[in-house]
Amino acid sequence: MTTLQEIIAAAKTLSAADRLRLVDAVWDDASPESWPRPSQAWIEEVQQRSADYDAGRMPATSWPVVKARARREAGLDD
């Protein structure tokens, strides 16, 4: 039987494009009903950030900037 750690180690040997295809395939197989509930601390953090944004204490970042940062951090724009 393969362990989760072995699967992760094997996935890390894939190219960035293949890792994304793997994530997409696994994600498509997980229905929202099966997702674990976020922790209370996470919910409180999201609520605080939302309140800060609504009150003008936190700036927004545009989707193109967020997407570019995520791609860069994932090693997709090397």
C-alpha cells in the first residue's frame, strides 16, 4: 500500500505542469460536501480580514497580481 508521503514525494518529481494536472484531477474528484470544516481560528481570521477590508484598513490586490504571484511562487514562470 502506498502512503500519502510516498504519493507526495512521487508527485514532487513531476514537472510543474503535470503537478497542476494532478491537482486538477484530484480536486475535481472531491465534492464540497466531503471537505473538512475550516477551524474556528481560520473562520475568525477571515471575518477579521473582511471587516478590515470593509472598513478601509486593508487594501485589495487585483486578481492579475495575485495570479502572477502564485504562478511565480509555484515555479511556473521560471
